Amino acid sequence: MTETIFGKIVSGDIPTEFIYEDEHCVAINDINPQAPVHVLIIPKRGIEKLADAGEDDREVLGHLMWAAGEVARQLGVDNAFRLIVNNGAGAGQTVFHLHLHILAGSTLAESRMVG
């Protein structure tokens, strides 16, 4: 996997304020928010895209889902949020380091897509 901006954020090469961190992932505010709350959950393990995850990634993938709920609870949006994973350029993925988008804070249109 080539080094991405998310890899540099996770490693500390790009100083970033984490709104959540544990042994498996970090959460940051998106720099181009598509909703009043737009947070990225980024695994510390570098997986290029969801379809590239292997058998040994199952634990971290499940943890990312749990972490998304935890971050939503901490932000007070746990009653209504959208969780998005884009897989590949054709699906809108722009950074090839797996990440989850949490969108919340307004009524979200059904077709809203983010990269």
C-alpha cells in the first residue's frame, strides 16, 4: 500500500486533532464536510479499500463499526446518523486508505454521496 494522507495522519507525520482514538483506529473531522457532523473513522492498519480486506482484517472491520457507534454517542448524534464506506474510485473513494464516514446533524437526503 502506498502512503496516503490518512497513513500520515495515523502515524503522526501530519499533526491532527483526533476526536477519538484507540488501538485500532482514529476519528477526525472531515476537512470538506457534507453535513453538519462529518467525521472519518480511519483504521490504523492500512487497508486500501474494503474489498481488499482479508480474513485477518475481520476483527478491525468489526471494531470500526463499533467505533462509529461510540463516536456517534460521544457527539450526541447516535439517534440519527449515516455510515458510508466508498470502495474504489468509481464509488467516490478519493483516499485509498479504508475509512468510514459518519454523517449527521441534519435530515440527510437519500442520494447524498461523499468521497
